[in-house]
Amino acid sequence: MDESVDLDAMALASVGLVGSDLANIINEAAILAVKDKRKYVNQKDLFEAFELVAVGGKEKKDRAMSEKERKIVSYHEVGHALVSALQKDAEPVQKITIVPRTMGALGYTLQTPEEEKFLETKDELIAKIVTYMGGRAAEDIKFGSYTSGAANDIEQATKIARAMVTRFGMSEKFGMMGLATVESQYLDGRASLICGDNTAAQIDEEVLKMITDAYSKAKELLAENMECLDKISEYLFEHETITGKEFMKIFREIKGLPDPEEEKDSSETEDDEKSVPEETKEYKSIFDDNDSKDDHDSIFDE
């Protein structure tokens, strides 16, 4: 591996993957390096391999989508990203793309945690559900209808909501009551309900309520930020793939928000200036006012 490889970043991106997935990522990254006639695997190889294994297949740019469909997918994916950015408990966006993949996805929004976590709070789980609803909400708000593209989003949101109700004790209706058990949980076993039919029906109602509330929240967030939704969707439509940094840069420009990195640099500069002794500042000002300023500036530039 070359010096560009950031294993910490890959570890965060691959949270939840099993050993065989990680092995496949390494193997695919090595294949990419060999195809490019390189002896070392770089970060780009690892990330592309991660997408291949975790997201689903290779990029399939020859898949012909109509302009209308590409526009819908653009709004759908930016809907996810924007809803995520507008929630304090959501994971940051790393990449947004509308390039189809061989496993069927027409686009996707990649989020990765900022740090490795083993527990999730109720607010974080709700934020995930709201983010999953962001895609369909964007379609609904922009086009007045929605497509089948949210199928996997709905499936994942339902899975989280059902776990919150039946296993995590995060339901207002049932409280801290275990209503399901998971067999072979380390082998991705399914949860089995341990309640009667009437209670099972009430669980379905509670899950539906959580998802409906999350959908309403997603629509509310997007409706309040239509300028961001439109401009970022147009940018994605033109460029097909954008990074999380590009996304946040456009978002901040539209909202008139400062760049945290620029604020940090400015703060560090101010701190450095405060730490300079007064006599040194006075000495520097003498050179600043001197007629032969150009001859002396190089001292400080070095």
C-alpha cells in the first residue's frame, strides 16, 4: 500500500461489514492496482473496492437513463444528503452520485460516521429514518409524485423503526418492553415477535406512525430549503458525482455559512498573533513602515 492509504478512514467507512467483506475489498483493490499497472494499492483503489462490495457492483455508465429519470434521481439523492446535513444527529455525507451500478442502483448517497461507535441513541436512529425518507420527500415536493426508487429506503427505515419498537424500548406506546427476540444475531438472524396477534397489529401501527412522522419531517426540512435542493440537484445532474466536501461547500454558500476550516485557520492566526511578544510586534511594524519594505519582508516570509 502506498502513503495515500488512510486505514482509519476505511475503518469508519466499513463499519458493519464482516470479515469476508473486508477481504473482498482488499482483493478488489489489488485487482484495480494491477489493472492500472501499479505495484501498490492507493486510497482510490480501496474506496472504489469498498463501493463495489458494500454499495453493489461497478459503475455502469453505459446504462441509458432518460434526462427526466436522471433529474429525478438527482433530486432523490440530494434529498437524502440535504436532509442529513440539516440534522445534527445524522452522519456526514461523503459522496453523492447518479451513476448507475451493475447491481441495479441508479445512484446513491454515501454517509460514514465521524468516529467508530457501538451504540446509537434514539435521536440518531430517528435521524437515520428521516434521512432515508429524504429521497422520496424530494421527489414528492419537486415533481408532485414519486417513483419506485425509494424501495430500499423504505425497507431500511422500516427495519430500524421496527427494532426501535420491539427491541430497543424506544416506543412511546410500548415503552421498555421486549416484544421480539433475535436468534443468531451475529449471523444477521431475523427478529421473531414474542407477543400476541393484537399486539403485533399495534406494533405495525406504531412502526407506520414513526415512518410517517419521519417522512413529514423530511418534507418540512426540504420545503424550507428549496433553493439548496434545486441548486445542488442541478449541480449533481451536470457533474454526475460530487464529493461530500463539494456538497457542503455549495450548501454553505447558499446558506451564507462560514467554512469551518477557514474559521479554524483564522482563529489559529489570531492565537499566533496574540502569542507574539509586544516588542516583536513593534520590531515587525518598523519594517512594515520602512521605505525599503521589500528587502525586509523576505525575512518574515521564510
